[in-house]
Amino acid sequence: MSQRFSPRLAGYCAMLVLAAPVYAQNSAPSTAPVATPAVAQPALPAQLQDFGAYVDSVRKQFDVPGIAVAIVKDGQVVLEQGYGLREQGKPEPVDARTLFAIASNTKAFTAASLQMLAEEGKLKMDDRVIDHLPWFQMSDPYVTREMRVRDLLAHRSGLGLGAGDLLYWPPTSYSTKEVVQRLRNVPLATSFRSAYAYDNILFAVATLVIEQVSGQSYADFVRERIFKPVGMDESLVDMAALKPGMDVAMGHAKFNFTELKPVPPMAWSNNSGAGGIYASVHDLAKWMNVQLAGGKLPNGKPLFSEDSQKQMWSMLIPIKISEPPVPELKDMRPNFAGYGEGWSLSDYRGQRLVWHTGGWPGMVSRLTLVPELKLGVVVLTNQESGAAFNAVTYRVLDAYMGRDKKDWVAAYAAAVKKSEGNADDSWQKHQAARDKNGKPSLPLASYAGTFRDPWYGDIVVSQHGGKLRLTFSKTAQLAGNMQPWQHDTFIVRWDDRSLNADAFVTYALDPDGKVREVRMQPISPMTDFSFDFQDLRLSPVKDAKTASP
């Protein structure tokens, strides 16, 4: 799954550049959780003595029902704590063992899996992908031939931002292998290894490499080779493994960008290596300590070698540094930014950061390591607010770096306000440019039909009761009614209002007035980049029948 969290502002704040501790007990949704640790824990810095109240202020400002935080320092768990509720309107609290979808924080587990297999001599990180998956193809034969296992983890393939995400997000009926097979028709946006562009689809390829080389399913490999030795006894590889009665957070989203509602759990089985894991901060504290110990487990045995970790934490592609969206965030502008193997790399106040974010329908998260300080912090939330996890993270980083308190809540609130204002401006510009008298140039029935994209497959536009309806053939959630906008452009408004991904649908006609091509693009700049409608090139399928009851 993509580094998902709905406003692109959150993506910026994550891409540029983070936090919290183990009291392992349930937290009531009050501002003053009471900790009763079984053993004495290292003291929190003075700047974090009001941390519970601070996290609750973050929840209130950004409308987040529940947050869980863990902080590790010098090999010990300093705090692991839940704040607020698993689900809005229900009494069950978030605690240190509440499971959240960690989404793209899964990518570090995928990278570690490949490095562990390399240490066993079952593959080399510089093997060609076709050495293990001979049928693998990119749209360019050179890239197909030269793509290495390491390249799958680094977002430098030449694919555009989020390219191909619609093959599995929202969930589709394609298998993982079918997703990867369709990659051959996804066009490249840049030359190979020349630029950073975040993708998820190559982690589906990595998933298949792990399965081919290990002889196990991805889920079994991660459970047996990582979760079990690390002691991550509560973690799951897919939502399908959740059972009734488990301590699990419910995701929440702003329907129509306004009303906060629960989002049903989502199973994502055709690209697990990109973002399928569910975990608690209790388990992720253990994962952070293994990372900060150079791959060593608590018993001193290596999960992976220090050399493998250095490879995972080495920059493979630089990331362009932009200016923060508002002056209040100038302190978090890094001096360098890049991506390694499943990890983002940057700095903050002179300290190197190794980190990642994750976004899921209704949940976003951030895990950050400061290797030289032996510090780790993870923030899991059950609302799509990247501002919330960043505001918590930076409060913790400042405390351990000996900095005075900064009002990160106000800073990120200003950034959110600007992002929302930009979205409003964008919509007003569309409204101003619209020809309100521009009626469709064809009868509605002429816009109906089956349309095929080379990489996604088919969408169907059908006519029902004098209205048009658009349905993605492999994506149940992408179904909605079409409304005329102007001329040969319509707006599709999805039935599932949690998606926040309504799109323009524009028809191009040939000289005889027949539909030649259909293009789409998201309406709002706040739509998640994984809805890569703009990459579709839809052509009429002449032999397909259209439903027109």
C-alpha cells in the first residue's frame, strides 16, 4: 500500500524529513493515563512529563479517535501506551497491544526478508529479477533485463508516482502474480534509476521473489523467520487473520473530506509485501530494538547481519528537498533525503533518521529510528491524519535531542489549513472555468460501453434510467454514478464516500463523433496518489455488450 494518508500535505511532511515508550497497560480515553509497569522503566525526559495530555491535544486537534505510541532508548522500552478509543462512539480503549494496520511500514520487513535470504546464499541482492522470475517484464526491455532484486525496494525503476496502484488498491480480484504480469503494460515516466518516485507494485514483485526462493508463502516466511524470533507474537500479515474479539483498532476517514466515520477493515492479499502487516506498538518496540541493535535479537543471535542492515540503510536514490508548506514547519526541513531498501533516510537537527510511514483506509502510522541516539519511536493512529503522527513524533525527537518544546500541533494545524485551502482554491478554479451551458455533445447512450486500459483492464459505463454509471471490473469499491460536468466531461462520484477520490471522466471523439478514448483524473489535490486514474488510457472495446436496462 502506498505511503497513504489522504492529504498530500501529509505525504510531504513524511517524505521530507518523528514518536513515544513501555507501560504495557490499557489506557482510558482520558488525558492522564495511569501507568503501572511491572518493572521500573527509564525515566522520560522532562519535556515529556505531560506527554499524555499532549497526545490527547493532538487527537483533539486532528480529530483522531485513538493513537498508540512506543519509545525505545538504549535497548529498553521507555514507554508503550494507548490513548483514546479503538472506535469512535464505543468504550474500548486503545492500549499498547491494540493492533493497527501498519501499511507501508511493512516494506522494511520485506527488505529484511530478502537480505536474510541473501545471507543464506539463496539469492544475491544484485541478481537480476528475471534470474528468479523468468517471466517478469517491465514495459521497457532494457529495464526488464537490468532490474535487480535491490531495485525492487528503492523506488527508482522509472515508474511514475503510485503507478499501477489501481491494480490492487482499492482491493481487486487480481492475484499477486496477475498484478505483476500486468506490470509489462505500465508505462515508465523516467529513465531507469534516474529519479525517485514512490511505488508499491514492485514490492509485489519482491513478494513473489521471496516466495520463489524460500519455498514458503510470504506470510509464513515473515511469521516464522521474523515475527517468531523477534517475539512479535501479536502481529499478523493480513487482515484476513483477524479474529472476532481481538484487540484491533477500527480505521476512520473523513467521508466527503468532512464527516468522520469508521472504515471497515480491508483485506489486501495481492500485495502483502508492500503493506499487509497488522501490529501493535508493543510488538513494534521489539522490532525497533532489533533494528537499533544492528540486527541482533535479545538473545544475542543475529536476525540479520550488521552488513545487511547497512545495506538497507544506505541511500540508493536521493529525494528532492522542497520547502515546507508553511513557515511553522521550517525546523523539520532536512539537509538530505533519500531512500534505501524499504527505509526513508533523512536528518533532523543534525541527527540521521531512518524511518517510514504507512497509510491504510482509516489508519496512518510512522516509525522512526535515530541510530546514533539508540532511539526509536512509533506512532500508530486510526484516522487518516499524517499531521497527527508527525506532531507526536517531533515532540519526542525534540525531547531526546534536548530541545525546548515546540508547538507542533499548531504548526501542523497551519499546514493542514493551507492544504485544505489549496483544495478549495482548486475546486473554485474548476468551477470558474466550467461552461455551465456546455451540454454533452452526444446522447447519453453513446457514452456507455466497455473501455479497456492496457494495464488495468476493463471499466464499464452503463446507462440506467437515463443516467450513466461507471464500474471498474476488478475493483468492487470503484463504482459510482456519473454526472455531466461540461461538454464531453463528466464527474464520477463513488458510492463509497470514504474514498475521497471522485474523478473527472473525459471522452475524446473521432471526426465522426464516435468515442475514441476516455481519460480520467482526480478532482481534488487531496486525493491519495494511489488513485492513479490519470495513468489510464481507456479505449472502446468494440465487441463488448453494454448493459442498458
